[in-house]
Amino acid sequence: MAEDTGNNRKCRQKRESTVSMLSRDILPILPGKIREIITELPGDVLEEIEEIRLRQGKPLMLGLTREDVMITPQGQPTTVSEFGYTVTEQDVLRAVQLVSGSSIYAFEEEIKNGFITVRGGHRVGLTGKVVVDKGKVKTIKYISGLNIRVAREIIGAADRVMPYLIDPVSKEFHHTLIISPPRCGKTTLMRDIIRQLSTGIPKLDFKGRTVGVVDERSEIAGCFNGVPQKDVGIRTDVLDGCPKAEGMMMLIRAMGPQVIATDEIGKPEDAGALEEALNAGIKVLTTAHGADREEISQRPVLKYIMEQDVFERLIVLGRSKGVGTVEDITDLKKGKSLVR
């Protein structure tokens, strides 16, 4: 009974934390009617929100942990599109105003990449008419769709994997690559690994390291006006919105990192920057989209990086037991699984 009470308390605390975060960060950037609808959602639905999608002329839709659902004007989930609240042109225009603080031009650099990061580190994706100048995206106008991606922070998400990433004798961090399909908790896990590397892990006798983060998509630290909104540790320096290869070189030259972390490597210049970091004696933590090692090895750059034996640990994430399931951790030097 005590255990059930403890579990209930944890669930209640998690729900309260989620509702508080949504009220603080997300509701203020939603147009009035949609704000009312979201407020009426059942608590178990609020707890699972990962995305809020506004598409002009289409039903209001939520991306939940387990599935996507449409929402009625009364704030109830539905699978019937005719019952869903239809997002209007005015809803979209008002949402853009709120997200940009009524100054969309101030966010032109972010919009080139298709999104705006708001307070709390949440990312708002944008779609509409793309303006191209000399073959490069200049901006997006006539915005007709928004995807508000809720950035969740789970302190302790990396507790299970850290013993596999720290050498028990040298107390050094192993070069680590995380492989994950979309929406499987990759960023959440990576963020907590960074936090623990930066702050230190007393139970592993691991003292904190200086960590440099190149956060090209503003997802890891969730910076707002250059300040991390998520806990990435006390010894972490973040370059927000910076291309990965350039950012890694900037950190090496100026910030003296002992660990460099960045996400979604895949370009030839990324491989070159990783090699520079390794030559400088810096530990590396990074990620790649994919289901497993075989899939990422089909891409030339990632295949090259894997062939160089850069990484010592490979973490594979999935959803077999829910979002963020650690499917495998491999010791790449010995070629064996550490958890199966």
C-alpha cells in the first residue's frame, strides 16, 4: 500500500509539474480560444502532450506520448476529424503574434531554419510560403501552420546509463554516440548526460567536467535570448543556434572544454570537427537519427565516422517499453552489448 501511495504521489507531482510548465510557457503563446480548449483537457492528456499543432483550416491536433489526437471545442480528445476544433486564419495570425512578441522580423534568423524558440526552451516550427534568395531560404511568410514542441526536462533521465559511460578506473567519460528514431527521448537523455558530466556524479566518484555544447537547433539547452532554460550543469558553456562544425572549433579555440556535446551529426564538416576535438584530447558526446547501427552506417559520413573507431559507447533508444527505452548499450571497442 505504501508503494502505491508513493507511486500516486509521484504521478501527482509529475502532473502538477507539467500543468505548471504548460501554464507558464505554453498557454501564453496560444490564441484565446485554443488556450481555453487546452485548459479544459483532462489531466492525463495534459501530462502526455509532446506537440500542439495548428494548421489553418484543419483540426487542432495534439501529439501525445502514445498517439496523435484531435481536440474538440470542449477540450476532449477525438479521433473523428469532424468533431475537432477547426483552426482559423485568425488563430494562426494571433499565434504568430504571440510567439514573436508582435515582432516577427526580429526572428528572421531563426525563421530561416523553420522555427522560433520561446521562453522555457520550447520550439515552435513554422510552415507557409518560403522566400528564397540566391538559392537560400530568406524567410517564411504567409504562415499557415505552427507546431509547438513541448521541451520536457527529466532530471535523472540518464541515471541508468551513466555507469556504462564512465570508466570505473580512470574516471574518464567514454566517447559516446546516441542513436534514436524521432520522438524517442534522445534530446532528454542527452541533456541529462550533459548535466551530470558538468555537475559531477558523487556516487560514481566522478568530478564535474567543463562541457561545451553546440546547440544548433536550440533543443539541448533550450536557450532563450542566449540563456539556457534547461539544466545543463554548472560547468557548461552553450553556443546557441550555431552550426555544429563551426561551433565545435569555436569552443576548442576559446572555451577549453573537456567534453564537447552536439546533436545530429551527419555532414562532412561535422566529421572533420569531431576529429579536431579528438586530436585535442576532448571527449565527445553526440547523436544521430536512426533505428540502429546498421541504418546509420548506410550514410556515407556516419559510416566514415564509425569506421574511424571514434566512439567507445553506442546507446540505442526506442519505444519498446515506452518513450526513451534504452534498447542497447554497446562497448564498441570490445564489440559487445553491456545491457542485454
